[in-house]
Amino acid sequence: MITLISSDKRKFHVLEEVANQSLTIRDVIEDRRGRRRADRIILVTNINSKIPEKVIVYWLRHFLMPEEIAHASMSHKKAEKLKKWEAKFFDTDIDTLNDLILAADSLDIPSLFDGACEKVSDILKNRSAEEVGEISKIENEFTHEEEEEEIPSENAWVWRNEFA
Amino acid sequence: MTTNIDDLIDDILLCVISFLPPKDAARTSILCRRWRYLYGRCPSIAFDQRNFGGDGEFRTKIFLNIISSTLLFYKGESLEQFKLVFNANATYKLSKCPTYFDSFLRTAREKNVRSICLEMSYASSTVLHDKTNKPNTEDEYCLPSYIFKCASLQRLILKDCTLGTIGTPSLQNLAVLHLIRVEGSKQSIQELITNCISLRELAVEGCPLLAKLQISLLKLETLSVRCCHQMKSLRISAPNLFSLNFEADLFNKLDFNLLKPEELRCVRLCLCQQKEYINGIFFELPKPPSSLTRAKEFTKFAMELQNTKNLSLASSSFEDFAIEELLQFAPLQLHNVKHLSLKGWIGSRKAILGVSILLALMPSIESLILEFTENTTEKPQDSTVTDEEPIDFPSIDCLNYTLKRITLRKFVGDEAELILLKHILQHAAFLDEVCIGWGKEKHVNLEDINELKNSKSIKIIDE
């Protein structure tokens, strides 16, 4: 058993085999092998407790079939099921997704990272710059000239409507 | 505490941007100062002509110009991915503007590209090869040889491309190579494969002209060879092979040679004849050569599969396996096969015999999946199974203790299927579970199958 502690001091107990899906955790455990029990506690900083919960759920789902995923030998039905499950899993608000991306990045879980990135890009897809700015809470600080002339000339094709 | 998207570091944002379609990705540059130059560093450049409407000369040229300016203004250190998909039915063929193409590939190479994916799909994706749809080979654009000298390349996926002269490839770091409907001189494909010494994953599909292939790669783990109908000789020497997917005309004098793959654990074989493929399953009755030659071919094949645990066989009809000589080949027993999956038509006593023979050959099966397909053979089915003369099925006593689980797919419960099911149930004493997925029709109620009703210990899952 391994204990993960989130930044708001909540504890999560996970089987070592399950947590091994995080390459970071696997390395840490490998380094500490043979030492005291206290060393099986891992702090996951700058992540609030909602995220470890989600990450662990993700781990458990993937733990059941790691080899099959790696070698693409999964049956069609199973792959379909997993796809559906992932779609549901990633169907949350953009803030949670950002947190998930951060967590996946620091814990080094490539499939989770890619999945979350893809979902965020799905949310930003097919929207105007204003909408994207609103969703991502980014303030437009360009001057009028920049916005009207300079930037559109850089990638001219993007602003034409013919490539819908 | 929540994370705003703007709090993420550049590298992560670049990953998010690389998932966006090119137009949306480029538009992120107007969001704010920080994002303005992010797009220029996005490590993935992927364009699909189908999303750019129109395929006339004018549109195609604009499309090509957009790609070349995107490539030119790329500011990152190394390019992760460069992907191009061209419209299948474009009226303006790309072969008319080879210079664009050459410059793309040259620029990509200068940017130390890691993954190149080129798709020039002519045929629809379900039919794996159909020459009538292809333009004359003279019009086709041949890939320049220098992309085969790109040392940074790790992944190369080519669909519907034509290889020109490839010189001496030097792709030391290439780990993944997919050649799908690739044409070229006979030696070029072989040369390419031989020289990629670090390959881990190789797929050769729909190269109908390929007659001989020798694969000798130390690191190879995954191999898929499909739809190469002229294949006369395939020699594989890959000690670390893990997964093999091979579909070919097995009984058509194929010289198949697989050298000691000790790791091989996952095999998918498809016995098939020629021409039409629909989702990889083949529907046509084989022109039967004498059963003894077939038995020998199968033996040769089986000898190579001694370490295999999962075996799946698909055939137009199980009659293919009704070769009683198989039982006499002692070394043929595949003791390591634990999970067997069979797919094909069953509707005659001969087909049932075929299945029984296969089962008798694999004495350690724990789970068995039977998928029944419709009769697609040329033989009309006038007579029902009951009219035929009974054949003695070989004993499958060996399954007594091991078989735990049977899964039936597209089960309709006609006579032939029931005979087979009863035959298996009679012998499998320690069966735990029977899982039934019904087909379109349903000729029988589960309660009517005595063998299932009598044994209380079997769990029946009715899907």
C-alpha cells in the first residue's frame, strides 16, 4: 500500500501496482525500496483532493487491462467500452481538466495527460477568439492596431471565411 | 484552488494546441500576448485537405501554400509530428506539383521531425486494394529518397504512397513503420525494412505486388502483415516478437518461416483466399487442394506456434479444418494455447468435424470463443444437417478438466450449432460458464438444451 497526501492534507491509500501507472511514483518507490514504512507516503503537492480521487479512478479502470492497451490486442467490444468510459470520465468543466493535466504532467501519466489535453482542445474547438478568451479567462491586452492589422497578416488564411 | 488554463506552462499549452485543428490552433494567436507566438511553436503540424473544402487547382495550391508557410514559420526546436492527408478524389493531382512536396519534406527534415505521416488515399478505406481506382502509375508522385535518410525520424506512416528509388536508407531511430498500400519497386520495400534496425512495430498492408519479404529485426515486437496476396515467401526472424497479426492465403504454397519468437504471446491468423476483404474477415470458399497438403501446411504453421497462449482463427468455413490427418501428426498438439477464438461458418457435419479436430489439437484450452458467421461459401445449403450421414467426431476428452468458459457469438441455435454445442458439453466436465450472444434469429430456447439444464454448476449468461 502507498499513501498519497494531497495539498489539503487528505490521505489516499492505493495499491502499489495501481499507483505504478504513474512513472513518477514508480521511480520514487523504486528509489525508496527496502526502507521504512513511512517512506511509502508520497506528497502530491499543488493538487487539491478532488483530483487524486479522479486520478485513482482512472488508474483503477486502466489497471484491469494494462497489457492489452499497450499492445493494442484488445477486443473491439472492450475498446469501445473503454472509449465510452473515458468520454464520460473527461466530461467535466475546464478547470478540473486543467487540474488533471497538471496532475498527469507532474505524476507522469501519459495517457491521462493526452486524454485531458484532447478534451480541453475539444472545448476550445470551433469557437471565436472572444469565446475562447471568455472560457479560458484570458484578457485581451492587444492594442487596436495589433489586433486589426499586424496579427491577421501573420496567418492570413485563418481569418478568411472560405476555409470553414 | 482551481487552475486556469492560462496558469499552465507553455509546454503543456502547446500540447493542448496540437490537438486543435490547424485553423483553430492558428487563431489562438489573437488571444493575448503570451499566446501570440505559441502557435508558431506548436510541435505538431497536421493538415487534412478534406477540411479545406474544394480540390480544384486553385484551392489545392492555396492549401499547399498554407502548409509551406506554417512549416517555414515554425519556431520550435524540433518538430514532433508532421501529418498530411490529401483528398482522395481531388481533381487536381498532387503529382503535378512535386516541388511543393519536396520542399515540405526537406523543411520537416531540417526541423528534426520525429514523426511523419503521409496519406494520399485513393481507394476508400474499407477496400484495401482496388487497382481500378488508382491513376496511372506514371502520374504518381514518388517520395524523394532523402526522407529515408532522416536520422531524427521515429515514426513513419505511409499510405497510398509510391516509393521511388530509396538509395540506402539510414533510419537508425525509426521505431514504428507502417506501409499501407505502398507501391514501389520490388526491392525498395525490402530494402527499407532491412535497414531500419531499431524497428519495434511494423505493419505491411495491402501491398499486392510484394512477393518476397524477409524480416530480420532484433527489436521487433509487433508485426502485422495483411492483404499481400502475391506473397510467396515470408521469412521472419524476430526473437522479441510479441504480437503477430498475419492474414494471407495460407494454403496457397506460401513459404512461411518464423524463427523462434520466444516472447510470442498473441497471434491472430486469418486463413483466406484472395480478393475481397471486408473488415479483415474473408468470405470465399477456398479452392480445396488435397487435404493432405493442407494438413502439412497447417502442421508447419502450428509448429511455430508452440508457445502461443492466445490463438484466434478465422476462416470462411470450419470445413477447412476437417482434415483427419491432422490428428495423426503428433507434434501438432498446441499445449500452450489457453484461449482459443474461432470464427467461421458452421452448417455441415464436416464443419463440426473441423471444430472438433481443432479442439482435440489444443488440450489446454481454458476459454473458447465461437463466433458463427453466415454461409458465404459457394455451396448452396439445401440439406439440413440431420439429412447428412452422421460422422464420428473425434474425442475431445482432453478438454475434460481445463475448459472453464465458453462464449458463443451470433448463436442462433440451429441444428448444426446444437450438435456442436452438445458435443462439447458432453466432454467438458468442469465448465463454469456459458455465455451466449444471440444472432439475428433464435431457433431454440435455452431451457430445451438438456445438457445445459442438467448441470447445475454452469452459470449461463444470456446476453
